[in-house]
Amino acid sequence: MNKTWLIAAAATAFLAVGAAEAQTVPMTPELAKIIEGAKKEGKLVLRHAPTTIGGPDGARIAQIGIKEQFGVDIPVEWSPAGAFGPLAAQLYQEYQAGTTASADVYYATPAQILPYLSKGLFKEVDWAKIEPSRVTAEMVEGDKHALRIADALPAIIYNPKNAKWVADIHTTEDLLKPQYKGKFVTTPFLGGFDALLAPEVWGVEKTRTFITKFADQIGGLLFCGGHDRIASGEFDALVVDCSGTWANTLKYRDKGVLAAQIIDDMAQRRYAYLTVLSNAAHPNAGILFTLYMISHDGQEKVMWDYYGQDLDSYPDSHIGKQVAELKARGVKTIDVTMDWWRSHEGIEKQNAELAKLVAGH
């Protein structure tokens, strides 16, 4: 589908209904240059899956936020794209061909970003100099090519009306109990289980032993992003969803049709990042979009309301509170950052081999 959605500047009606006052952004010399550059570029182009960082709704809200915070009134064009991996491959093909990128920024996790990090696909940005009030050193990864903007907590997502038993699942061993056989589905690529392969977590053999038993328990396969089908009652539970955060979104919050249960011995913080494409047509606008997404408004109005995630390092973070609750219970998270993924080379391939054990279910 190549249809492009133009996010109209006429969203002033949205501003009139309970809009908060614009935040004051410290005007560094570096930020001033970015703002002037964005004004000259005159546009921002976004491409990602409709469910990713708010899709068209996120783009609409970001257009308003960029105008409020930076005084740059530019149209934002959003168009749908595929999953993180295929989109990265397409963007790299454009870069190799010497053509202008079909998007100005790229949002993904370490698994998709790292293969292209040394190939010139992403622009190096001194994020901390541009916006020191919101950017901390730990947020800037990949040699200044990627900015951390959110983290997910992979979990069982389930319909609490149909699967009350999920509340009793606390460890991976609980999933192997006979009474739960056939009551849940998993992803065909074993999303979230890859972290267990790390030598300091379980290692390959222990993970393989578990997945072999786990494969006999599942009742089918469902991709991450199948939360609508769980909320509708078509499926009872997905073990585990890649993000585990859909119940936090405006669509499902307090509706009683979607909930999440983190499994203690595979609890994870999986970070996600925004990068600016080296061959972007509007790189300065892309930087402003990224800065808006880490602002308080961007974290609340886009990341939390439409994606169910925010960045746990901010003191007012919703995910941060959940992480604190885990720590209070003595649960240690596996923190999947860019450096973590880079230091565990081969995990993706090992996980793909294990995924064959659940194929055909």
C-alpha cells in the first residue's frame, strides 16, 4: 500500500481541546541551527507500521508538538511500511543506490539497527549537545547514531475475561504445567526468548531443553501485534508478546480486555531507538521529531498513549514505575541495549534454530 497520509496542519482544533502549554526547550546554538535547517527543509517524512509509535496518530500529534516546542510549522507525511527488518533492508537499498531515503527517520531495536550501523545508513548526531535537558549519556548509543526513546517489557498478554489463570504464571516452569497445555499461543520466531540464550542467563542448552518442552504446550502461533485478536477473545493468551505493553494504550487502558503478566525469570527491558537516515531529505526535521518524541509531551501523548511504552530513565516514566516494582520484588531484568546485543553475537541465529521447534503448531 503506497497511499500517503498527509497530516494536515489544520489540527488546531485538537490544540483547542485541553492542550497543555508548550514546553520551554533550552535554546542551545546547536538546536537553533537544527530549527533553521528544518524550516528550510519544509517537511518531515515518516514511514513505519501503523501500530509503531502511533502510526498516523503519532505523526499528527508530533506535527503539533514540533510547532509548539520548536516554532517550526511543517507538514508531516506518514505512510505505512512493513516490519522493522524488511524496512531497514529497503532503506539500505536506497542508500546503496544513492537515492534519497523514503523516510527521514528509522525506529527499531538493536537487532535491526546494528547490522547497518557501520555501513553508513544512519547519521551521527550529537544529541546531548542539541538538547542537554532531556538527553543523558546512557540514551545515546551506537556511536551517536541512535537515540534511546523507549523500552518495552516483554510479557504474556492475555484476555483477563478468558484467561484468569495467567495471573498464576510467575516463572517459565509454570508454563510447562499440564493444566495449561494448549491454552496459549506463542510467536513463530520465539519473540522474547532470545535473551535467554545469553551465557550469563540460561545459555543454549538450557534454553533448547526448555523450548523443546514448551513447544508441546502451545496451542498455536500468533505474531506480535496480534493484541486485537486477544482482546476480541479469539485467542486467550500470547506467550510472550514482544513489547507486552499494549494494555497501556488509550485503546485498551482500563477496558478489561487486555492485560500483561511478566514472567519473573525472563523479565527484560528491551530498548528501542530512533535514528536519522544519512540520505534523508529532511534530516533536521527528523532530528526535531526525535527530540519531540523524548520530550515529556512526546513520551505521554505518543509513546505512552498510542504505543504503551516510554523511557524508564525519566523520573515520571510509567515503564520506570513498573521496573521499580519488579526490582522491589527482587526481579532482575535482562537489559537488551545496543551494546548488549553487540556483545552477544549469534543469538539471533541461535534463536531462529530454536524457533523451528514450534513450527507447525
